[in-house]
Amino acid sequence: MSSFDETFDFVIAGSGGGSMCAALVLRAAGKSVVILEKTDLIGGTTARSGGVMWIPNNPFMKKAGVPDSLEQATAYLDHVVGDHNDTPGATRARRQAYLVEGPRMLDFLIGRGLKFSRVSNWPDYYDEAPGGSVPGRTVVADLFDANELGEAKKLLRPNFLTLPVSLEDALKLPHVKKSWAAKRALVKMGLRIVGAKLRGRNYVTAGAALQGRMMQAALKAGVELRVNAPVKELIAEDGAVTGVVIEQEGKPRRVGARLGVLVNAGGFALNQQMRDTYMPGSSIGHTSVAEGDTGEMIQEMMRHGAAIAQMDSAIGSQLSLPPGADQWPIKPGAQGVTAAPHAILVDQSGVRYLNEGGSYTEYCNRMIERNREVPAIPSWAIFDNRVMGGYMIAGTMPGSKKPDAWTEQGYLHTADTIEALAASIKVDPATLAATVERFNDFVAKNDDEDFHRGKRAYDRWLGDPFRKPNETLGDISTGPFHAIPIVPGDVGTLGGVVTDDKARVLREDGTPIRGLYATGVSAASVMGRTSPGSGVNIGPAFVWGYVAANHAVQAA
């Protein structure tokens, strides 16, 4: 038996979604647990994200009278994810375990005082598929006063959204010129800002609210949280993982784990060498993950015999990067631009080739596939002046003056005619004019015959709720006309080590490595290479953390 500098019942590498959920299960069973975070902040990419969990058949759906069931959700995942030999992270057994354990995980957290709710309208990405939900299956944390963390507040990773507004209200704000609901959300936010200042509160939202609440619960439960404590090695004895080697204050320290080690240390989105190996042509400059997402824990698990899968896939996020955006921690998304009425996406030949709505992962995958046939990275968002005046573009508010650098540095192209715009972006004018004319004909018939944009509730949800008869279809006819480049980005990888329905890490022969568990994007996704709905990274991270901890307790 190795000698350790200290020993816990359970050791968790990484502090992203699911780490503190697992820790709470261990503490509820009276076990000691430490979370080891290699950066100087707690929360991982989860904290800086939207903080959405996709949990079918959740209690908030029941409370709101939204129909769902295990059978309905199973039919949906069977259709959207399916059974494939090259996606062992998404086996039928794992999908079923996810659907069964997800509501149990939420019940467990709610029972410990965690406060959640659902976004009332956020459709599944393939809502037309068998079992799809139009109201949606999203769960989010309520706003959280970070001051309740006391001194630990400084350790909570900031969120991309710094306003004290719920995610549901935040989704309304871009429509503030058109919607009384958005105006009320804006007023409510203003009152909350004033009230928070008067009462000494510091409200955080989205992923920071989720991880802030989880962090608070973990600290109250006696979980030890350490920052600047990267795991350098897994320690294995007789085929079982029994601890880790960490670096603390520049020195190695051996930490034992009586019941096991859970790896929840992110994927490899910021490791260009791994990207070149598994996702050639992709770039670390096109991701919005936290800085700790560098892949070394996947490599370390591989060193101990772990199988890997789905390494060529990521959770897509189409981006449009104005000058200076390479320095932004959260890259500006572009789905809201091309899914808006009066906008389309074309490749570098001027041809439209996808549904500009729909799943962002499918959107980015189609860009990458198209680029193998016709140059399509970047592609061009083509839109008329109503988009410029009515919708957000690259993080700027509707109708706002765009920075001069956008035009000066060739990011934003503007012209009085489609043909002149085509010349500006070096696309054949006749081809682009024909593409726009064909799309305009579809709009007139309210039927996108090529790609069926607007048939799904999710397509229409992405568009303008105040435009009828179709929220996402509008002709491109009002000049001046504009173009901006679009590239396929991501918010995390979908590949990692292969795990079973107990979250145990598996070898190539399918046998589990005793004492080693994985969750989050350290593991191959239970969603395969797809995104069935919003929150299919964070939801599984929490669920598999919950499952792993329960298995470790029961196995003991």
C-alpha cells in the first residue's frame, strides 16, 4: 500500500458541473471528500456558462403541467442519438441510466435546499422528433447572492452575464423595443440593482448562480475545496486507482482515496495538439471554455488503460469574431444573427447549404462537412438592414452604432445591392443574387423547400417572436445589405474516456478500472455526437457525478 501525505474517502479532480453534486452525495453518506481545482477559481466552464441542465421528466415540468415521461424521453433520445458502434459513451444502457437518474439527482439537490426553476419556453432542438418537447426540459438555478459565500466569494468563477437578471428574463432583453415583457424584465432588473446595492447583495446569474449555490452547499456540508492544486498523476495499485499526486505550492503531494477518484477536469478544447490529432482544422481560438480545459487528465486516464471515444466531436457554437474578439473569454455567438428573419448563411461560393436555425452542434458540423467540398470556413451571414436595426450582432445591441474597426478591418461588409455586397466579400454576384432570390421566394410561400427552416418550434424560438406568420423567415430586400463572417466554434468537446452506466472508466476490453470514475467532458458524451437540447453538457455532468458518488458509497 502506497504511503500518502493525506487520505480522503473520495477525491475529485476539477470543480466543474457535477463535482460538488458528487461531493454532496458523499458527505450525505458521512464520507470525507476533497475537490482539487488546478486554477485559482472554482466552478469551471459551468460557472461561466448559461448554467442550463437538460433533465427530462423533471419535477418543474410536472409542477407546470408540462407533459413528459421516461418513455417519452427514451423515444426522443433513441431517435436523436440512436445506437451507433462509434459512440460508446451513448449506449442504450447509459442513455436509460441518465434519464432515470436525472430526476433523482434533482430531487436530491432540492432536498438539500438548492433552488432551481425551469425556463418556461426553451424547445428541444429536434422538437418535431418522437418524444420531443416544445416547452422544453431545461432546469436552471435561481439567482444567487454571492455575498452569502463570505470570503469564498472571491473563488467563484465569474459568469459571462454580469447583469442581475434571470436567464429567462435575459432572453427577453434583446426585444426590449418591441415587447412589454422585455420592458418589465428591464425594469425588474433595474429595481434589483438598486435594491441589491441598498441591502449589500451581489446577485449572480446563470452558471455562476448554479455553481455558487453548489459551492455554498458543499462548504456547508464540509467538503474541502482547494484551488491551485492540479492533479499531476493518478496512483494505481493492483489495477485499482487509489489516489492522486497533486502539485501544491510547487511541491508534489500524494493524496489517497479510499473509495475512488472522480475526474471532472474538462475536455481538451484548449489543447491545440490534441485538437490537431482528433479534430484537425479546429482551433483553440474558437472555443469559450475556461482556461483549465487542457486535456491532460484524459491523457492521464489513457495512460492507465482507459478507452477513449467521440474525440472528433464538440458541442458546436457558431461564432462571428469582430476585431479584438480573440481576446474575449466568451466568444460572440452568431446563431441569433443567421436565424433572425431577413438573414441567411452562404458558403464562399455564395450558395446556401443549411438550416440557419436548429441545433448549434448540427450547424457547426454541417459547416465543417461543407468545407470539405466547397470553401465554407468562414461562411458569410447575409442580411438586410432590418437585422442591423432589430437584432443583436456580435454582442452589440440592436440598432447601435457598430465600431469603425469592423468596417476598416474587413469584418463588416455593407453595400447598396446584393451584387455589390457579393463583390465586397469576393463571391460571384450572380450566384449570391440567385441564392437570395430563391430564399425570398420561399419566404413568400412561408415554406423553406430546401432546408425546412421554420418548421421546428426551436427554429421559430431562435427567431423574432413578434414576426408573423413565421418568426424566422423574412425576405432579404431592404438595403443596405450586410455580411459578416461565421466560423464553427465550440463550448466544449464531446469526446473523452469511455464510461459505463455507473460512471466507471472502462478499458478497451470493456472492463472497469476499479476506483476510477469520470463525468463532464472528461468522459465521452451520453449524447453521442449530438445536442438534443440546451444543457446537454451540464446536465450529464451533474447526473454522472451523482451516479459515480452513489456507486462508490454502495461499493464500499
